[in-house]
Amino acid sequence: MSAGNLAVDVLRRISVEPTTRSALAKSLGLAPSTVSAKVTELIASGVIEEQGVAPSLGGRPGRLLSIAHRSGRTAVIALGARHATVGLSDLSRNVVASTSIVVNVADGPEATVDLLAKEVQALIRSTGGDLLAAGIGLPGPVDTESRTVIAPARMPGWHRQDVGALLEGALSVPTVTDNDANLAALGEFLSRTDAATNSITVLAGTGIGTGIIARGELYRGSSYASGDITHTKVEAANDRMCSCGNRGCLETIASGAAIVRDLSESGIAVKNINEVLLKVRDGDPAANGVVREAGRQLGLALSTVVNFFNPGDVYLSGGLSSANVYVAAVRSQLYERCLPLVTSGLRVEASKPGVETGLIGAAELSIMHLLNTRTLPASLTRPAG
């Protein structure tokens, strides 16, 4: 192996787990002096740091090297149809700052990305640090190779748009894109010390997205549409019109948008799912009933998926996951309708409060993409002084 991209190779290995100079030299097949010189340069740049001492194997123990938490920032974005969460992560996936803003994806990709980029730049100005990469989750199927959204039901004008290129141009850093439910699933897996290696994460918001972790890796499907159950036809939806243009989809009876519509039609004035959740917390019987029924319908549809895939965990994320009545309704249907062997070790839980799993997933993918670029940003490799 040549030393031409040594900084990349060193960072890539250290990102997996802390290691020593001698272990790095052995794994890279390079002279210890060559690796030690590059490590010294990266420490001086503030990219990596020494943390503790490795276990002794008989000789003098080496110092463990790890990525410095303060060495840089990645922009992490979870985009919804009407709002977005924009944040900054360090190189250890810790979200150091975040904010929520109102958006309207109907304004189109250029205007929306411009708004998101300005919010990222404002966070950088207020918190400091070097922006090195970006990751964004989108509410629709995403071809992660071309970074384009594919036929999104609630994003008019976004079909086949290279959102990654737009954000890359606005921020001037390497950018990755993925489906929002995929990033939530990855974030759940990474943020739980006891996460199952096979899991399903349901992102229940305006629509219903599902991300799949199989053997500890994201599974996206042959055409990047795995887990898109929101447009599955269900009997209870009858002839209800869906945002995708079809009728009878799960989204029309089990999503946040469906709950808001049903309550409004019953004479209870609510503008969005947050107002619904406030009524649920206040014990409003009508709100609780509609939310419970939505959770029951999701559980019914999800039971077939759980029987087929046999996950160890099912995580409920998104705004609706904060409603205990919704989570309980989903859980009861899964335990009632799935095979005993499937449910014997099945865990069905809401996301942990305050954990932005979509942002954590975006941080992971953007950091891995950054470490795999052939040429790292100058701020990662410049010598001190």
C-alpha cells in the first residue's frame, strides 16, 4: 500500500475502533516511521488524539489513537414535507447542535435546499468548527448511488433531482443522501447498546416509512424501495384517496396526516399532529381514540412484515412514537397476530426521548463517506501552524 492517501487510511481504521501506531503500521503494511509521522501530523491538526494506553503484550504499551471529537463538523438534516431538523455532528456522531425549521417541499428542491444550507451555515457561525461533510434524509425513495429522489408521493417537482449535488454545491462539502426512515433505522441501531442485529424502524409522521437493519447493515432493496409500506393497500382504508394518487393506502388511515384529517372531520379543530399529541396528553377521548385506531391499523399491516422478516426489535420513531396509546396499539397487534416463535423475543419500543435517530444515521453515513473520499478536506490534513 502506498502512503499517498495515508491520512484517509489512518482515519478510516481509527473510526472503527481506537488503535495504536504499531497496529496501524502492521495493518497498513507500511514502515512504523512512516505511519508515526502521519499520526503526529494528524494529532497536531487536531484530527486525532491519544486516549489511554493499550493493554501490554509484554513490551512498552502503546498509546491508543482515536478521532478527536472536536476536529470537525458534519451537517445532518432530516427533511419532512412541512418541517426539517437541521443539526451539526462531530466526528463521533454526537449531535452538538440542532434546530427545527418550517419548510414546504412544494417550493421545489432548489429553494428548499437553499433554505437548509443557510440554516447549516448559521449553526456553524454560532457554534464554530469546520464543516467537513453533510448528510440528508428525504421523505421518499432515494437512489443512494445517484443521490436522487425517485417518484416521491409528497414532493412535487423532486423526481430524479440530485439533491446531494444541490446541497454539495451550497455547502461545498461531500454530501450523502438517503431515505429518512433508513437513517432513522441506522440511528436506532447505533444509539442502542443492546440493539438487535435485525430490526425494523417505523418512522410515523405525515406518512409512514420503514427502515430495515439486516445483520447490522442497512437493507435498501433492489430499487431502494424496501420498507415503503405507507402505500400498501389495506382493507380498512376502503376508497380513501392517497397522496400517491391511488386509493386505499395504509397512509390514509394510520399516518399523522390521516389522524389530523379524521379529527378535523369529526369537528375537533387541529392543524397538525403536534396539536393532536397535546390533546392526547390532556386525555382528550376523541384524540386518544383516533390515535389508538391508527396504531392498531399500523400494527395490522406491520404484522405480516414482522412474521416474514422475524426481527429482534421493532422501533417506532417520528412524532407519533411519543403517544403511548399509539405504541401500545401497535405492540398489541403484533403480539396478537404474529407467530409465537416470532414474538418470543420481539421487543417493540418507541424511540428514546430526545434522541434524534435520523440525525445520528445521517452523521454515520456522511462520516463514512468523508473517510472514503480520495482527498480529504484541507482542514483534516493541514499541519499545525
